[in-house]
Amino acid sequence: MTASTPKKAFKSGFVAIIGRPNVGKSTLMNQVIGQKIAIMSDKPQTTRNKIHGVYTTDDMQIVFLDTPGIHKPQSKLGDYMMKTAESSLREVDAVLLLIDVVEGIGGGDRFIIENLKKVTKPVILVMNKIDQVQPEELLPTIVKYKDLYDFAEIIPVSAKNGNNVNTLLEQIGKYLVPGPQYYPTDQVTDHPEQFVCAELIREKILHLTREEIPHSIAVGIEDMKVEDNGVVHISAVIYVERDSQKGIIIGKKGALLKEIGQKARYDIEALLGSKTFLELWVKVKKDWRNQDRVLRDLGFRND
């Protein structure tokens, strides 16, 4: 009779994903989780809240925190976003610093690295968008970053295509310690469905508008219920800061609002696994990004 192999201790931990705006933090989160829980666009500061994504295997669970891009705030909403990103560094077992290898090192990266010097947990440098450069172009970038900080690991990936993401997960596992499974195996985020639905609507607005509109809108779910026939009925409000922005969002004869609703409903139905009726309204809340009460109502809380 042979002795059975001892079972490996289950490991768990929290990992923050930080970096400049628009380097691919949400793309990496969605790639790891295997479905969209964090919205993506080419607009800076797309992520406003701290998004938790849960990755679970037989022997470990990683809770990822996708943080707002670190930037110089221009409003109370910006202050909230910066505090959210900075607080994440105090709560985790490891940190992923995501950089864009196409753009190279910049002032924003140096600013973040200076802040990382206060962090006692291991920091992994994740070099994103390697699918857009030649392999020999990576070495000079690696040398520059190694001169600035003693990273625990340096791992090149393509968050969009998934290249080397499994290697990244294996390396993260080295820095986790034995711990509990915080979330059920099939749970991929701790945010309520209403939050993710509101974010999916906001994502479509980011894709379909430009100039000042992306930063001036917020989305709130007023009502969400399942009808007797199984259809999920969602009533959502799109908040803007000026009357002129309301007209832009609605579009000529309501065309843009209709397109936003159609594209958002497609993703929401994939998320919920149910047929969805989506009702959208547009309201003006002047200067909402600087009003504490409105920010709290929309879920922006520093606690």
C-alpha cells in the first residue's frame, strides 16, 4: 500500500493592479477572469471605482483589485479615484504595476514608482502589449525599469490576446500564503449585478462619444427586477452636467440613445444570461463631479 500524496495547502490573497490610465488594467482583469466585469475603452480614466475580480483554481484564489489610473485629480471625483488607487496598495498581498511597452517609460510611471517605494509587499512589473512590439525591443525597457525599482518579477504579457497571462498567474501564486477561499468557486466579482450593468452602459457611451462627454457622464440603475416571463427589466439614468450634453447623448430623433441601449443590452444579456428590457433616461445634474452628495448617491465613497 503506497502512501497518499499530501494535499497542497490552499493559498489565497489580494492583488492590486495599478498603472497609468489606459495601459490595459481592465483588459488584463477581464482576460484573467474570463468574462467582462470591468469596462474598457481608449479614454483615460475609464475605471472610476475599485473593481474586484475573483480568480479561483483548485489550489488558490486571487482577488484582483483593478484600480483607477493614477493621475493628477481635477475634481472631487478625481480625488476619490486617486484615494481609491492609493488605498489599494495598503490592502493587498502583492502589487502588479502594469505598463504599456509601446509608449515606453514616462513621467506618470516614474510618479507611481516613487509611491511604490513606500510599499512593503512584492511588486511585479507587468509589461503589457508585447503583441505590438518586436521581442528585442523589450530588453531596453526592462533595463530602464530595473534601474528605478527592485521588482520581485518582470513579466511581459499581452492582456488583449492572453499571451503569457498563465505565467503571470503562476508567478503571483508564489507570493500567496495559505489562506481561506473568500468567494465561491463560480463567483467572479463581488460587485452587485446593478453596478456591472451600469458600467456596461457607461462603456457604450465612452465608445460612441468624444471630447468632454466621456468624463461628464455617470450611470445609475433606478430599478432592476425580473418579470413573471423571466425577462429582466432595467431602468437606468444617464447623468450629464449640461443641457447641451443631454442633447448629444439623446442624438437626432433619439438615435444615439437607442444605439447605446442596443449595444449595452447585448452585453447585459450575456452577463445575466437572460433576455433583458433596458429603459434609458438622460438627466442633467450640474457639476455632479464636485458634489459630495451626488457622488455618494452614485456609489463613490472613500470608505
